[in-house]
Amino acid sequence: MEAADTVQGTSAEDNHGKITDADIERARRQIGVPKFSFNKPYNSIASSDVLSHFAWACGDDNPLWHDRGYGTKTRWRDQIAFPLFLHSTGTNLTAKPDAQNKALFKGLFRGVGKYYTGVTWTWWRPVYPDERLFVERVTSDIKVNEKSSFSGGISVTEVYRDVWVDRAGIPVGRREESYLSAEREGSKKTGRYADIKRHTYTPQDIASIDAVYAAEQHRGPEKRLWDDVQIGEPLTPIAKGPMTTVDIIAMHMGLGLSSSGIGPLRYNWKQRSRMPAFYVADRYGVPDVVQRVHWDHERATDLGLPTSYDYGQMRTSWLIHLVTNWMGDDGWLWKLDCQSRAFNFMGDTTICSGEVVDKRMEGPHHIVDLKLAGTNQRGEVTAPGTATVILPARSGPAVLPAPPPDMCRRGAEMLQGAADRSRDA
């Protein structure tokens, strides 16, 4: 996923679009420091409709995400959120930055492209309708690559940790998300995508894809018992595509337009006034967001790509869809890792597949480990992944995992700190 260009002062114009040692050093100083958010969450409250709209945006029609009546008959006793829903919610309680933190967090890598490369999720409990969650984001790691296969030169991977907690400060989920910063001309320099053209399908090709859609299986209320799972057992594949602009639009309808606060008309003008470097004029002179590379063919080709491409969050949702179909209503998706190895271009089709690679017991948990892959019509695995699932067993139901002590402590500190600031105001 391509993220926002950031804004710096104008005294270093020669470094525009370049990765500098000064920026790398400042990025490292951000590790562990909570980041203030100027933008409200797209979904402040997890209403029943909001939860349904989010799952719809991901292309998942599992009734557990959509129907409260259905949910009341499951062990969860209600509709619950599609696991990726955390991405769109969470009020940030971090205090506004002082002068020192403003300088620390002033935009890094000005004019440099920022690309989503992968994520590791952990979930400890479900999100129910009408809940309000809180979130904190910190940089957790900085990795420097002196010779990037993507850009041909130096690149930097920033890893961001988000932790969501409920009103009691009890952790709900955690995400470690990686973004690669590289010069925007990198893909053009390396010529990595020079030979790729938008795919053309025959009626027979579409029929084959439709057959995968038709064969999709929701395990639903039929329990998948840990005792019966076999190592090497395949998951029923699911189809995603051929990707169209409607898929990009639908994703924004569920997940929001951008964490950067962009929006239509006056909202667009206000954000452009605050973040001018996030806007690049099109061929007609209209300043438009750099994020348009996901839907604007011309912008993508300007960057040396064959056409526009997907978001990393979409691929994560696809692998979640695959796993939750397989495990059924009574299982729990504990952990999922999804890597973005190549762009999914407009018109590409991804078939998501997986297999059981291990089963084990860990305390009260009956655990199954899965190997996952999203493979396009060119045979490229664009989204390899893994998942850890807790299943019911003949000896008893799936027991939810407990968040680790450091996360519990941080959740309590988040809410206590916000309370103390409110009293002092």
C-alpha cells in the first residue's frame, strides 16, 4: 500500500525524493514514542451496520460478520467484527506533541514513496457491536537496506506497532505493519515491471474463476475439531478478482479513504493546505493525492508501473477470509502474517490457498498452524502468509488467548495517562 509523502522544510530541496542519513537517524529516535493523530478514526463506534459494511468491503459474506440474529446462535452470542476491522477504528489518546516532539515527528523522507510490505496481526478477543476502542501507534523498528531490489538503491523499512484496547484498557489486538521507503523513480530505474501488461481474459478463464467462487465453503456452525485436523490438509481456495476499480472503491467505503485525512472537495482543500507534498498535479494541472496510484492508470505508468494496483490491506483481508471460512464459527484466529511481495495490478486475479503445517497444544489452547498464499494468474505468489488458529476439541471449546503482561500494562497506561491529562486540563 502506498502511503503519504511527508512534509519537511524547504531548506533541503536538494534532498527532495532522497533518503538521507539525517532522516534515518531521526526515524530511529522515534522508536517507542507514541504518535499523536490529527485525524479521527473512520469508525469511532463499531455499530452493527459498520461491522457489516466493513466485511462487505472485504468481499466476505460470512453471516457472522453481518447478522446479529445469526450471531446470537453462536458461542459469541452476537455479531462480531471481521478481524481486520481494527484497522478502521480506535480513538488515539496520545497527547498533542510539544515543540520537541513536533520536531521529532516532522515529515521524514520528503518526496520519497512509501510502500506497504507486510503485516503481523494478533487478536485476543472479538469486537462486538456498539463498542468503542482506543489505539496507540509507535515505531517499533527501523531497518536499512543499502541495496534494494525494488529501487536499486538504499531503502528504509519502518515498522509501526498499533495496540487497540477497550474502555477498561484491556488489549483487544495488535498489529506490526511494515512500510518500505524508496525513491519514487525506483520501479522505473530497475525496470522490474517493464514486461508486465494488463491481463486479458477469455470466457473460459472467467468460467474457471467463477468455479472457484462457486466452490467456496463457509464452515459456519459445523465445528472443526482440532482432533480431526490432519497435517497437510488443504484449505478450500477462494477467488479474489479479476480486480476492478469497484473493488478499490468498495474497500474505501468500508475501511475509509486514508489514514492521512484526505477527503472530497473542501476536505480535500483543507488537507492540501496542511500537507501540500501529498499532492502532485496531474496532466491537467489539478493537484491530486499521490495515493491515486491505486486507481489512476496514468499516475501508475508515470512511476514505471503497468497500471494501478491494490492495497496491502486488501490482501490481508483475503487471507483472513480464507482462514475464517475454514475454521468455522467456533474457532479463533489468533495470529496472521501477510507479506506483500509484488503488486496486484488492476485486472489481476488472486486465488488464496493454504494448508495445515502443524497442530499442537499450548496450555489450554488446541492450536493449528497454517501456511497461506495468494497467487495471481501469472503464477506469482504475491501474498505469502501464515496463520495460527485456536480450535475447539472433543475435550472442550476454543479458549481465547490472554494478552501478554506488557500489553496489559501499556493498555492501562494509555487510559490512565488520558485520565490524568483530563484532570489537569
